[in-house]
Amino acid sequence: MKLLNVTMKYDYGDPNRGFGFEHCNFFESLRRMGHDIVYFDFLTLMDKYGRDEMNRRLIEVARSEKPDVMFTVLYEEQLCREAVRSISESGTTQTVNWFCDDHWRFESFSQHWAPCFNWVISTSASALPKYERIGYANVIKSQYACNHFSYHKLDLPKKYDVTFVGQPHSNRRLIVESLRERGFNVNAWGHGWETGRLTQEEMIEVFNQSRINLNLTKTSSRGHVDPAEQPLEPWGGRFKQAAFQSSKRVLNHVPFGRQFKGLVKQAIGWDAASPSGVATAVQPEVQWDTFPDQIKGRNFEIPACGGFALTGLAENLEDYYSLGSEVVCYGDVDDMASVIQEYLEDDDKREAIAQAGYRRTLSEHTYVHRFAEIFRQMGLGDTDVAAAVAGKVAAGQVEEIQ
């Protein structure tokens, strides 16, 4: 197909920060799937021409190029809703937007933009009934994945005990400092750390060279929390219901510490006498004072490099990996330290889990898999997933709008 790719090329539009997530993952995967790309880097064009002229040019490009799909990833009001609606109503191009943060931005952002598009993609299961309530039907539930053309195994020796790659917002710096105080050698990189940001190539090397890769899942909106004072946050909505359904499997197979297991049992109403392991009388719903942890790209990128992933228990993570045998989850900071110590001492067990996660990722969790299913649901035909994943499809041509 011909795709009009309306995304940021650089990290938050800043060339000094290198290529952004959308470029390295969405764009590269779509190109390697064989689609021809008309690249509309809206932030760069807005800086060059201004917002109004950038939107006028977007309409002009859509009319002249007549792409099959316009793919966008919006996070602010850079595009004009009238411009997007005009393309959506053209009858020539199907428009689809990937909403990255529906877990916490549906009310303030997504619900206002969704009606402008023919289709939207949401990674949040808890947002689906919200779309239904506003009467929007063409929502596709998908998830982050990995661009396996970039994230892959390298023949490199292990160099680091524990690493984290990401910005030090929320409680991340506190967690890293707490682990260091306990004697663990933790290396951290990212915009905001003293060591600075890694290039994508450097990050892939780190994933390959680390015995344990931390994935700290809190979103930046949730504020600074002392992990020692917050061993477990209340589970709400669909996440709590998912915990009821999978509680026995999670508690039996995830190497949580005993203290954290007890807290989980208390939070979900565990009842050993019940055949299901869950109390028949569910405790009153505890409302979130913030938002549930969400799956991010790092959940898939680390296993794609053959790395051992120690991650927070994000919403619906158990739908994508077998917890405890393909990835490992942590509870509070005490539990995290206990799990790190365990797997630093057992190379064979750690590597077995890393290899299982690697196999699961390549078989189910690449962006080829994700976009193939998205396009199928949009009625745009089937993709030869096996050929595309194996790199047996000629990469598409790219035309960049200046």
C-alpha cells in the first residue's frame, strides 16, 4: 500500500535527541513490510512553515498522493481537526491514529480527537468501554511490540549486572538509588540521567550485554513516590478484574517475595478455600488516585534482544507473556532486590527465561504482527506475516515531504 506517515521523525521534534520512537519503530517496520511511505514529519514542517501552513500542506499532500492510509501518532494539538476530518471524509484515504496513552489521556485528549479519524488504535483495554460510551465504534485494540529488524540478538558478552534505559521521571530515580544503596551495580541511561541518552544502537547493545534489564513501568504523570512507602498500589477497574481471573496463575508462577504475595492476596480477595482461589465476596472497589501501569515498547524490545526482562506488572501483561517463565515481574523495592539477587546467582535459570521470552516475541510480538492485524481489521487485506518477519519482502520506497 501507499501510506502517508504523519509522525515525528525526531525525539519530541528535537534533532539533537536523535530519531524518535515513531521513526525507529512504526516507520521502519511499515517500510520493511513493503509499504511505500510518504513521510510527513509534522513537527519539523510546523517549525519551518507554521501550524496553519503545515496543515494546509497536509491536505494538499493527501489530495495529490492519494495514499491508501494516513497513519498518525498524535500527542498534542499540532494538527488541525478540520484538516484531519477532510482527509477522513475524502473517500480515498482511510485515516488511523495510534493513541499511546489512553490509560490516562482518554478524557483529556483521545475522546476529542477520535471522531476525526476513520479508525483509531488503543493499547488500553480499560479505554474500550470509554470509546463505546462516546459512540465511537472503529477502535482497534492493539499493543506495543518490537521492531525486530533493529532489536535483535548480538554476539556480545555480558558486561552489566543490572541496567535501566529510560528517563528518570516518577519514582525511577528513587528505585535506582535504593538498589544501589543495597549494593547492586545498577547502570542507568536516558535523557535526564547524568550518563545521558543512548543511541538506539547503543541501547540494543546494552540490552544484549545486561544480565538483568529493568523495565520500570510507571508513567510520568503519576508523580514521585517513595517505593519504600508504596509497596503495592490498589488495582482498579478491568485490571483488578483481570487479577481475579489470573490470580492463581500469577501467584504460583511469578517469583514475588512472600511479603508482596501476601499483599496481592489481600488486594484481590484471595481465598484458599475457594476452588478458584478467589473470594466469592469481592472486596469493595478501590479507586486509583492515579492510573494503572501500562505496557510500553520496552516490554517487547528487551526480550527481542535476548535480554532478561525484570518488569513491573503492567495492565494485561499476562496476555502477552507467561509471567515467571518468559519475563519476570517485581513487587515493591524489597521484592525487586530479592529477585535481582536470585537471578544474578542463577545464570542458567535467567538465560532460560530470556530465551523463552525471545522466542515468544519473534513469534507473536513484532510490529509486523501488529500492523498486519490492524490492516486486516481495517479491511485492507491480509499480510504475509511469515515472509515479512523473515525479511523476505522488499522494503518500500520513501518520499519525504520538505
